[in-house]
Amino acid sequence: MSDTEFDVPGLQARFKTIESKRDSLIQLLEQPNLGTLRIDVNQALEEIDDLIDEFKRTFPDS
């Protein structure tokens, strides 16, 4: 496989794994004792949401 070829099914599988972790972050965010970790969890959620949006724009059939 050259540098310009993509393993689309492999990328989709990895993406599904990343997307499934979003729910874990939401559950973590609901914990009342996060303290300043809440900032990091919010940032991670924002970045995952951006990644989800970009992936869906790049691979609309996924």
C-alpha cells in the first residue's frame, strides 16, 4: 500500500473505537468530584466532537 492509499475499513474501525470513548468522557464529566480535571475532560470532548465532525465530512458514507 502506498502513502496515498487508505485502508478505509481500518480507519472506520478505529474511528468507531474513538467515538465509543466519548460516552465514557460524558459519564466522567457527570462525576461531582472532578475538580480541575473537569477542564481536561471538557477539552477532550470538544476534540473528539471535532474529530467526529471532520471524519463524517471526509467519509460521509460511514
